[in-house]
Amino acid sequence: MQFLYRWAISAIALYLTVLLVQLLIHHGIWIAPGTKGVIAAVIAAAALGIVNAVIRPVVQLLTLPLTCLTFGLFSFVINALMFWLVGNFVDGFHVKGFIAPLLGSIIMGLISGILNNFLISDREKQRR
């Protein structure tokens, strides 16, 4: 059940991220309007979870020297690439350029972190 809550929070965070980035950068990220946009956000959240679980560790390992050389700042570029990758494969969710996915990945991390903080139960906090 916790998995479904986190998936829903990721979808909400993605939808809010798209809205915020559209306010800041008008042509960088686009999501379909209405019900199709909500479905695209849910599918994109699942795809982002899969990409971050499977592809991101491999990319991080391959770019480890560059990440160390930039004192970890290259991890922002890796996050933006994963965000861009999902935008290319999910219908109804489009990501263009470099600044939009970079800003989108940062904002999504902040929003999902804040929302997940409210989701985590007291018992789960005690386990950590």
C-alpha cells in the first residue's frame, strides 16, 4: 500500500513540477491537458522510477570520475538526462532542451521530498 502512495505522490509532484517549470520556462516541458495529462503524469512517474532504478546507476558508475571531478555537481546533469529520457518515451509528456529538464528534476526532487515527508509514518521514521 505504501508503494501506491509513493507512486501517487510522485505523479502529483511531476504534475506540479510541469506546471511550475511552464511558468518559468514557457517552451521547455509540456504535459497534455485534462485527463490525458493526469494519465501521462502517472505513467511518467512510473517510468521515472524504473529509469532511476535501472539506467541511472549504470550512468552514475560510468560517469563517476566526472562526478568526482565536479564535486558531485554532474549528478544534476544525470538527473536531467533521466528526466529528458522519460519525456521522450511517454506519450503526453514532452521535455525539450537542457535547462527545462535540469530545472524540472531539481523542482521534482524538492516537491516529492516535501510530500514524502508528510507520507512517511511515525513507525517508518523510527526504523530509520
